[in-house]
Amino acid sequence: MFILTAVMDLLRTSKNALVRKSCIEVIPTMFRYFKQFRQDPDLTDNAIREILEFIKTPNNKDRGTGFISLGELAR
């Protein structure tokens, strides 16, 4: 559970675009392999909200990463 919360905290608090992009990219993998992530609807909702915020960020060149992550979560 520590890894899940650490990645979500990094995504929420980091100002570095590369760190945020990396967190967005790893969320679908965590969802796939960590049973706790799939079973906790709050974690899933927070992850989707954070991905949407990443996509909405003005002048974000990496928006495509967010769309890909959302698509992978939907599978």
C-alpha cells in the first residue's frame, strides 16, 4: 500500500513535469497488478481525478500520456 500512496502523493505534489508524467504512466500498471488498488474505490477515483487534472493542465505537451493512461484503466 505504501507504493500506491507514494506515487499518488508524488503526482499530487510534484512540480516537475517528468515526475508527474512518470506517475501518470505507472498508474495503469499499478491498477493491473496491485489488488488493493482495484479494491479501493477511493484510490481509483483519486487516480482518475489526478489523470484528468494532468490532462487539463494548460500548455501541457504530455496530455497524450494522460489519455493513454485513462484508456488503459478502462480496459
